[in-house]
Amino acid sequence: MSAYIYDDRVCALGEGALWHPLRNQLFWFDILGHKLLTRENGKAKSWQFDEHVSAAGWVDESTLLIASETGLFRFDIATGDSELLHSLEADNTVTRSNDGRADPFGGFWIGTMGKSAENGAGALYRLYKGEIRKIVGDVSITNAICFAPDKSVAYYTDTATKRILKVALDQTDGWPVGSAEVFIDLTDEGLNPDGAVVDADGNLWSAQWGAHRVACYDPQGNFLREVRLVAEQVSCPAFGGENLSTLFATSAAVGLEGENEGKTFAIDLPDVRGQAEHAVILD
């Protein structure tokens, strides 16, 4: 099995891969290009924005919740219309949104970071039933937001620390409880954890920036396997396709000149099944 190019459009900074389970459709972003991208009926499609956009969750068949550098807004896929729901560090010109994902309780986690990865400039937030609350502050590069299939824990990272953390979730409403602990420490390997997703068996698949790969770890944090990609800066994985057994991965061309950098890839993994992405509950 080998990865193939799913979409050959070059993203300066591909991110935020999301498989919409009702539409059977992949969405992703070029953060630096201010674009949301997809493929529809076999054809490339995109929407242009006037600021950085980076992550999304699905609300219903026709609606996404999109995170931008200044807010969280409702986005109509058919019309392209948007409605601001909540500001997100709108008064801070240093930061923008980065990684984000819906949790099993209907909340949406979103991280911010400095536009030039300024040390400690970012934070991690959660939107839940109309309330947005800061969870973690003093973060440099928020990434790897994903959730165990039994709803027990959330995972996230500050890529600059090279450590993926986990934190327990309240089983009533999904807010984190207690202190986060180290789940995977990649310091000795010199690896940079970027986006991540958890499959139906609880294994975490970590895109590792600069390493040409997505690495898989079991629920105890033990390395299991890797998927190699021709792109160097792999940024965000997502499971989708038939039976949720295709692993998609975005990449980034920024700073590189290779012909495959910045493209979006896929690999079919018949022995793996992903989790269907959870809906965001806005009300």
C-alpha cells in the first residue's frame, strides 16, 4: 500500500482536514492562502476568504462551523454565506486560529497561535452550547486536537514542546477535568507533532511535520506503524472514504520547492476504521 495524490492543488499551509460524514466529502484549508478547499462531483472547488481560516466542524449537511483568525462563524456550503457567531482573539493582531476539531459531546475545540509562531502567544479554547472558554494558555503552536472513541480523554499538543498531552473529560458535558499529562514524548526522536486523529480502536495517528509521515500509536502511547508520504511537511490527517478506511493528509509547501509539497494525499488502509467526525451543537 502506498499513498497517492488525492488533490494536486498546492497549499502553502494545508491544514484542518475534515471528512463530512453526511456528505461523504473532504474539506481542508490553505491557511496562508485564506482558502477552504474540497472536491465535489469529482471536481476541485474552493472558497476564498479575506483572513486566515484553518479548521472546521460540521453542523448539519449544509453547514460548517469555521474558525478564522478573528472568529468562529457559521458557513453555508451551498451559498458561501457566513455568519459570525463568536469572536476569537479578534483584538489580537499577532495571532490566528490553527488546529481544531469537534468533540464527542458536540463541543468544538480550537487553538490559536502567533502568525510567526511567537513563543506562548496562543491558547486552546472550547465552544460548547454557546459558551466559549479558554482551556489552556501560553501555547506556541496548538495542534493534535482529537478524542478517544470512548469519550474518556482529549489529546492536544504544543508542537514546540514535541509532546502530545492527554486530559480526562467530564462525562456529563465534555469539559476537561484535572491536569493534562504527557501521552507521547517525541523529544528524543526530534519529531514535531502536528495534526492528529484517533481511529475507532483508540489509536492516535499523528502527522509529524518535517518527517514525511503520519505515525500511529496505541492507546498507551506505544508506536505501532507509520504511513510514509513524499511530502515533507505533513500537517493534518483525517479518516474518510468508504468504511472510513482511507487516511487523508494535508501538507505544506511553505519554504520548500519539491513538486509534491503542499498537495493533499490519501492512502487506503483496509485494516483500519476511523471514527465518524462528531457534529458541532451550536445551541
